[in-house]
Amino acid sequence: MSRAKEKDKASISLVLTGSGGAGVMTAGNLLLEVAAQAGWYGLMVRSSGPQIRGGEAAALLRLAHAPVECLDDRFDVLIGIDWQNIHRFADEIPLDGASLMIGDPDQSEPPEVFVKRGARYAPLPFKQMAKAIPGSWPNMIALGLAAGLVGLPADSVKSVLQNSLKKGGGEKMAANLAAAEAGYAFAANVPAVPRLSGRAAHRAGRDARWLITGNQAAGHGAVRGGVRFCAAYPITPATEVLEWLAPALPKIGGALVQAEDELASINMIIGASYGGVPSVTATAGPGLSLMTEAIGLAVAAEVPIVVIDVMRGGPSTGIPAKSEQSDVNIALNGLHGDAPRIVVAPNSIADCVAATQWAVYLAEATQSPAIVLSDQYFGQTRAVVDPPADIGLITERLKPSATAEAYKRYAITESGISPMAIPGMPGTAYTADGLEHNERGLPSSQSGDHIRQLDKRAKKLAQFDYGARWADIEGEGELAVVTFGSCTGAAREALARAAAEGIKARLLSLRLLSPAQPERVAAALAGAKQVLVVEQNHTGQLYRYLRAEYDLPGEVKSFRHPGPLPMRPGEIHQQITAWSRL
């Protein structure tokens, strides 16, 4: 079979699947590295079952010559090293009559669920080909095949493999280079697969782009913001934040402690921050639930901390390795008492750097807890991105300018922010606990003290100048899409498709969820007659929050669905086009 010419595309989507030990994730990550070296952009989403180790896995990739922020509506190619339990991914891998499946005929026939969708099939004997090259692995054949199918340069495949396998010895490298070459050669005989339109952008050097996950980016942003201490308990899908920070912090004079549980970790960072060290922890929904009482302590004692919540499917243990934006309610309202706090949501993998850096700055400047709402999609997706710029905000904590005989830690000030002394400063000792207190920090149950401190804590967040980073505002039109977090990329692409059809619409992606910004939102939505709120959860948590806190213009509609399926641009585009005709 010879390759037929097919219409060029702006992006190519492909999936690598296999059982535990098949090396699917390794092949997927290497393919993304090949794309990066060739000057392409792309991302890879990891998908696996709930098992602790082993089991089925899928690497879902989208490659392009321009930045991509989300998966597409369908996949062009499915490569199955084997078909074990692939039916569990059936909903996550939309194929159609233009899609191509490639699998090992010695394993089994292609899955019926994909055959029924009309996908074409091309057999490739992965195991036989690997046995013919002693010391090689089937996943390296899959790597070469995938690179050849989408048109990545063979030299880039070779370069990335040589760098990856240099510790394995010459024989291992030679065998797997040969395997990749065999897969690459086979690709030339596969029926029509679309190629990317245009050319890869020129790269100025090896470091012109980053290859990073959202969890790694969040760790990087925390360090940029001035964090020098982290205490955390590992939890899916947030553990990679800790793995990135563990070696990074000691290099800059910081430290990471793996605590015995989430309660210990949140109290450790409160203690470190009380001692003057900007601090962070990272967790997921179940861990955030355990931390809520201590976050309330940080509110009452006005101790700045940052909690990175990498949201996952819930409730309870839920779906640990899948994404869902279902912690909005607990992040915004999950503390007892009147407990104002900052909630920030990055809106891209690259933005995990700046948003986390900003959260550290806000926490330190306002002496408040800040929650960063990331999610599994951002956290564990690896992407080729342009280097995120340092936003230039320096972590500044207001401290006493000089010792004073009558130091008042919780003094009522015009800004609501009072100087925070570091333990050991002469004449500035104070009590920081969860009891209500007067301006000196002495416990008080008096109504006047309680009201003054409630007003103080609310005022400092309400009055603070959050600048332009509070949201991304794009486009114009009487229809507005309001969203946040990982739905932003899909919404942005949906709006681009609508614009190509002559439909005018605007995007409001909220980065600052709390405190509410009614005047800013009103200005951003001025003139809108239809507002579509897009989110990935079951009950419309963002929609309900917006209806409670904001006077939204015109007709307001909620479009949401829970995880584990990602929000795709096609479904948002469908909502926009259908509504624009009304």
C-alpha cells in the first residue's frame, strides 16, 4: 500500500495504547520530545485505570506547528501495541470513518467498539518485528511508526533516542534505534494519514521552548514566587509537584518534608510561614478536605500559605487519575465561619507557572491563604510550550519597620493589612492561634473585637489591587463564554471556529475566583446578551457561584459535564452556534 495524499490539517491527533509494561507512556513522551526537537508544539495526556501499578494505559497526543492547549474532538490514528482492556478507554478515544487503527494481528482482532465506528485497520506485527531485532522493544517500533505517520523527521527520532538510551549501552541503543527505524519505514506503506499544514517554526536554540507538565510548572511558579519550604503528603494527581520541588528547593536554600498525612503537612507550612518562610503544599480533593480546619487557622491568624489543589474526579476517592473541576465549592466556601481566602485558577499548562507565582505573591502581600485550583488534566499533561515569562512580582510581606513598645499584630489599618513580625524580633511577640483576638493578638470573645477583625480580614482582600491578571478577556460580541482552568483552551478553540464562521463572541476566562470582582466582570461583559458558563463538573459549581456573586447580563446558560471525559472544542462550538441562531 502506498500513502495517498490527504488534506493537510492544522493539528494531528494520535493515541498509543497497551497493557502494563508495554511502554506506552515512554513511547508517548519520546514522541513528544521528537516533536519538540523538530520545532513542533504538542501535548500528551496520560490515561490509565485506577490500579496502583501496571494495567492498561493510553498516551493521547495532539501535535501541531502552533501552540495547542487541549485535545481535539477526534483522533486520526490509534496505535495499539496490544489491545488489552482498551475498551475501558473507548469513551476517551473518539474515532470515526477517517480514523486509522494499527495493531498487532498476533494479539487479537481490533476492538469491536472501534470497528463499529468505521475506523480503518492496518495490521503490524509489533512482537514479531521486535523479536527479529534482538534486544529491541515493541514500543520503539510504535515510536518510529507514529513519527513516520505524522511526518516528523527521522533525524529527530534518532537524536532523541540516542539521548534517552545513552545510559543503556551501545547494544541496547543500536537495537532500539533499529526498531524505531523499522517502524518509521513501515509508516510509508500505511494508508492515507493527514499531514500538518505549514512548516514548523524556527527555533533559536535548544531552550527556545519548554517541555513541561502543569505540576512541574506549578512547582516552578512557587519557587519563582519565593517559596522556600514545602510539606506535603503524596496523592494522585498532585505528587509530581512534590517530586519537582524535592530536588529544586535545596538548591536555593529551601527544603521539602514529606509529612505523615495532609493534616501534618498543612500545619507544617503554617508554622514555617509564621517563622517568615514562604511555604506551599500540594494535594488533591480528599487532601483539601482534611486541610480545611487548618486553612481556617491561617485565615484567623493571618498567616500566608499556598495550597495547590490538583483536582480529580470525586466525591471521596472518586477517580484519582482523571480530571474534574469539582472542587470549586470547597475551595470557595469550604471553611467554617466567615473565612475569606484567595482562590486562583491557571488557565493553561504554561500559566501554571505564572498563576502559582501570583498566588504566592497574593498570599504574602495580603497575609492570607491562597488556593491554586489546578486539575489532573493540567497537572499530568506534558506539553511543548513557549517559555512562560516571569511576571516580575516580588514576594513582599509587610513587617514592622522598627520595634515598638505597643506592637499590635492585628492592628486595624486603612488597607486591612497589619505588620507581621518574625519570631525573635525584640518587642514584637504575639499569639497567633485560632481564637478570636483583639489588635494585640490576645484572645477575646467581645463582640466589638470580633466584628473589627472580621471586617479587617474581609477588607484587606476586597480592597487589594489585583491588577490585570484577574482574568483573560478576548474577542467581542453579544455572546460571551465564561469559564476557568482547563476548559479555557477548548473554549478558546471553539470561539476561533465560531469566528471563522462569522459568529462574534467573547471569552472571559477567570483566573481570580475569590474574592469576587463584580465591577470588573460587569465591565468585561458589558453589552453581552447571552452568557454561556462552561465547566467540567456535574452540578455547575462555577455557574451557581457566578449567579450568587454577580449580576450577569442577558440570558445565562450553563454548559457542563463531569469528568473523566475532557471538555472538547467541538461540543462548546456546537453550543455557541446553536445559541447564536436563537
